[in-house]
Amino acid sequence: QQQVKQSPQSLIVQKGGIPIINCAYENTAFDYFPWYQQFPGKGPALLIAIRPDVSEKKEGRFTISFNKSAKQFSLHIMDSQPGDSATYFCAARRWSGGYQKVTFGTGTKLQVIP
Amino acid sequence: DVKVTQSSRYLVKRTGEKVFLECVQDMDHENMFWYRQDPGLGLRLIYFSYDVKMKEKGDIPEGYSVSREKKERFSLILESASTNQTSMYLCASSLPTRKIGYTFGSGTRLTVV
């Protein structure tokens, strides 16, 4: 119930391609869905986030698509660049006892080749 | 630039040793978290704290304890290190508002031999 399932585990695309990372959840109590980007040797950093009452959110080349009825959301990276090579984590937040709790997906290692 | 600083980048410890991982944040955040990151398992929450001297168990607290004596500092303690605790440990902090966004440290890669 608290899991966020993420796929694929790894992804290789050519520069300019559009990698898509998918996540699914079960718990309808989740109310906020962020994505984190992690470069080697660094901690994850917040990339973009969406609320379930919105079907799509864009920030620069990054787009989240959200399907509330299917309990699925995905990250698309337009015109991908080698500098986008990183590990991406989806996440979902719920509230418990007045405190927010975040569950992370298992991560997708993206490699963008020139 | 706001920061979460983890005291060690790499650590090698022996089985049975008591290990301290230190985390300090300079953002005056109330919330602090310890995660471990393992390939294929993502980030799993070990312990968290929403205030000084307050602590709550996360999803995988067994074999760990924490200490938060000051707002800016959150320590993870491995009471008796074991080889299955070899992992990347990440500390994070956040504000207690509805606005989400964790700030993570760069991690401590712990190897228990």
C-alpha cells in the first residue's frame, strides 16, 4: 500500500531522444508526487513535482504526466542531453499523525549518449 | 547556498564496531531524515525527527538508533555494525510545511568488513 513502483530500472537513449520513466502507486492518500534527480557522488535534488488534481506539469524540458484514475505518473525529458545522465527517483507524499511521509521509488539510471 | 553536510564521504568499519554518522544542516529546518540507498531498492527511510529530541522509526529501523540534541544536527548510530549495513547513507532535511522538498546531503558510503 505504501509502495511506489518505478520502471525501468535503467534506460539508455540517444541525445535528443525522449526518455520516459513510469511510476505507479496504490495508496490514494498520497497527495503530492515529486521527482528527484541524483548525479553520481551527490544526493538527490528536487527536480519537479505535481499534485494529483493536475494532469500535466512542465518545467523546461521536464514534464510530468499524471493519470489519477490509473494511479500512474511519468516523467518525460524532452530533447535529452548527455548532462541529463543521472538517476531519477519518483516519490509520493502522504500525511500521518500530522507529519508528512515520503515514499521513494526504486530509481531509474538514465544514460544519454551523444 | 543552503546545505546539508554529512561529516564523512567514505567510511570503512569492522563488524561489531559502533558507528556514528553525523549530519548538520544550516537551513533552520525542523525536519530531518536518514535514508539508506541500495541498488534496486531505492531510498528507504531509517529514522526521522520533526523536532529536537524527537525521533520516529522509519521503515527499516532495526540495527540503528538516532540522536537529535540540537536542531541543526541529526546523528545516525549503528550500535554494532554488520556487513548487511554496508550501504550509501543519505541525510535530508525539510520544513514542516505542506510545501514539499527535501534537501539531501551528498551521502556517506559505509563499508562494513
